[in-house]
Amino acid sequence: MVRPVIETLEQNGITRVAFQRLNDPAVIPLWFGEGDMVTPAFIREAAKQALDDGQTFYAHTRGLPALRDAIKRYLDGLYGLDIDPDRISVPGSAMMGVTIAAQMAVTSGDRALIVSPHWPNIEITYRVTGADVDVVRQRETEAGWELTVPEIVAAVRPGTRSIFVNSPCNPTGWVMRRDAQEELLAFCRERDILLIADEVYHRTVFDGEHAPSFLEVARDDDPLVVVNGFSKAWAMTGWRVGWVVASPRLCTAWTALSECFNTGATVFAQTGGIAALEHGEETVRTLREQYRGGRAIVERCLAGLPLIDLRMPEGAFYAFPRVPGLRDSFALVQGILAEEDVGLAPGYAFGPGNESHFRLCFAQSHERLEEGLRRVVGYLERHANRLDRITEMT
Ligand SMILES: Cc1ncc(COP(=O)(O)O)c(C=O)c1O
């Protein structure tokens, strides 16, 4: 009755922890990818106005023309491009953008390659297609998280039809450089592999206004889908609106698939997106400053602690520390939740090789973040002589 691959799907490791104490005011939640700032009033007002104006009907499944134009203007301004708005579509979240792109690229018998550590939903969305998933993991070096294009290419196997890259990366904060983007795109072009570039953290970099984008090095007809959205840069996680830029040859298929998913993003929420793009630069900068402050708190509280091995992130708003000797990341975050009321995400959720890591989001307001980190450190110090023996049973 149910496809075997669906039956094998497990709850992702982040919600497995978080759903136990979701919305519990006693918990300092550092488990999800969001801060505690409500979407700015001018964006909320735009959506309210759209509702009052009667924007409650079906709209174009690939997005309101006014929003697609606004996205075009935004991207053109940010990267100095001239993008054809017909290449832009508006799925009901960046996540849905990845899902639709994955559906286009792979099916049973194909393989997908994910740059890892990776956000768990990405792997699930590929696996649901029936494809097999491989990962290529970034390395921890003295300089930070690193991965070269030859390493990615070496992980490509016969049957690899799609490669997924998320830069800036959730959870490591790794940022792919422009020359590496060019090199990888040339490889995908040559092999006709669909590259899905997830750039939802494009504005959260701690050096400059934006991370390098594949859009800056791509040709219009490249086998590339660049996925982005409003959730992170404009504090709009609950709105569920994203956007993608793809080659014209993918647009007809995008319309067909989008019809079957949600027939286009919620119309009045899209109107909020227009306001965000047209008047939201100050919001983007304010949020980035908030995240920069959060990053500094993480550095102050965690870097240099003998119990923790930490590479500071170049982008996004997560830290992904390693606890040397730890074997069971789920047990660690369960212990911290139970004893310290701090919510973290277990490393194992982000792919193989991450069992001694945990992820924390530093987008929260600074006082709560600092208190949360103080408690995490307290827990680690209390259990220092038995971190290798922490298991679910303890
Ligand atoms: C790498 C990555 N892609 C996509 C998303 C989801 O974005 P959206 O809220 O637009 O679905 C997230 C959210 O955490 C993410 O970390």
C-alpha cells in the first residue's frame, strides 16, 4: 500500500528532540533555524492590506507577476545582473523549491550527491523520489570547514543526476567561493547534472553584503536551479514563500509540478514578499548585525573551551561544534534538554560523520543565547569525565 522508501522514512533528528518540548516557555530554543524577532510591521501590514483588498483567489501558479518582477529587480541590484523574470518561479517555501527541483532531476535508479553536513530535509526530499543518495562531507581544517570541487567530483558516481550545494551552509557556515562555483557549474554543464544551489542564507555572511551566488557565474541555459526565499533574511519563516531561478527549459515543467504541490504560494503572503524586497534592506542589515552579535557570543562562550572543538562559521546563523569523544549526539542533546532546558539539534541528523557534533542556532536574542550557552557549558563541564559514555540509557 505504501512505497517501501516512504515506510523507511524517519522523523528528522531535529524535530525528534524539539517536538518533546515545543513552545515550552522554560526552554531556550536553539534547535530550529530562526530567531525570536517577529516579521517587521511593514511586511505584515502589506499582507493585511492584500487580504483587505480581496487578494484571496488563485493566482498564477509560478507566482504573482508583481512579485516575480520584484525578485528580478532585487537580484539584478544585488548581483549586477539582468535576469529574465520568466526564469523566476515562486514556490510555497524554499523547501518546496528544492523538492520540485529534486523531482525534476532524479527518480529510482538515479543517484543524487549532497554536500554535507546537510539539513536533514534535503536528504529526505531526494530519497522520496526513489533515488539513492550519496554525500560528500566538508572537512574541518585549521582554517575552518573546507571542500574542494575535485573532492565533490570524486564523489560523483555513474548514475549521479543531481548535485546539491547549500552555501552559506546549514549547519557549518561554510561558504563556497566564486571560482569553485564556476568549476562545479562547468562540470555539471558538461555532464548535464542538475545542480540545485540552495542560497537561503545568501544575506547572512559576516564579511560583505552577500555570499557568492551561482547566478553570478551561470549562463541562462545551465542545468541549474538556484533556490532562495524570504524565511531567513527577512525573518519570515512562517510565511512559506520562496523563489527559484532556473533555465527557461525547466519553466514549463515547473508550472506542471507546481500545480500538483500547492498551485503556487499563498497569495497575500506573496504580497508581503514584495514589501520585503522593496523596503527591506534595513531589515536585512539589522538582522545581520543581530546574527553577527550572536556569533560573537558563541565565540566568547565556546571557542577555546577544552571540551569543545569549534570552527567559526563564515555565514548562516549556526555553530556546529564537536565534542571530542562524544559518541551519541542524540543522548547529549536529550541530556541538555532535560537537565538545562536548552534545545539543541543532534549532530547525527546532519548526515554521516557528525555523531560527536551538535548544532545551535545563534539567531535568538542575545540575552537568551548567552544564558543558553552558559547552561550548555555547565552541562558539558559537569559530565566532562563521561562524555564518551553518554547514551540514551544514562
Ligand atoms: C539549507 C536550508 N534550505 C532551506 C530551508 C527552508 O527554507 P524555507 O523556510 O523557505 O522553506 C532551510 C531552513 O532552515 C535551510 O536551512
